[in-house]
Amino acid sequence: MIKKSILIWALIIPLAILNGGLREKVLIPWIGERCAEPISGTILCILILIVSLIFIPRIGKGESKIYWKIGILWIALTIIFEFIFGITTGHSFSELLKAYDITTGNLWLIIVIFTGIAPWLVAKIKRII
């Protein structure tokens, strides 16, 4: 189950990167950063939900706690990936931490939390727990 869940999480990464490109190249120039951040965050949550709806049922039936463990794993992988990717692309550690400040309109913290909830939520929706 864990290997499959890591593969599912890996499908989210290119979508998140594309979503970031959409935000930077289209949304921000069009509607400004203050509006683009929450729209982009909402789009990413929808994409995470869609990927989860498609692939979480393929993991198989399990107890509720398995899907919570998968969610915690996804949170850890997401944060690790974000910081490695961010630092290697020239962002500072303090700049990366700013993404967790929801008062700026950035929904990153909510996205990370949603990423952790998504496996359990989909398992409930699909009635596999």
C-alpha cells in the first residue's frame, strides 16, 4: 500500500508544478498576486482530489488509520520536495517559509493539510473504509 501511495503522490508533483507555472505566467499577470494565490491553491486542491479519486481506490481496502498514515506520508513528502525543489531553484529558506503564511492569500498551508486529508477523504467517499 505504501509503495502505491508514493506513486500516486508522485503523480501530483507535475500537476503542482504546472499549476505553479499557470499561476506565475497567466494568473498573476492577469489578476494580480493577491487573487492568483487563492485561485491557484484551489485549483491544486481540486487536482489533488481528482488524482486521489482515480487512484486511491486502486490501493485496496484497508482500515481508516492506513489512509491517515498515507496522508501523513504525503504531507512529509510534499514538504521535503517543496524545500528541496525550492532551494535548488534559488529560493531562500525564509522565502519558502513565507508560503505558509495564509494571511498573504497563499493557501499553501491549506494545500499541504488537504494533501494529508485527501487519501482518507477519498477512501470515505469511495466507501473503501
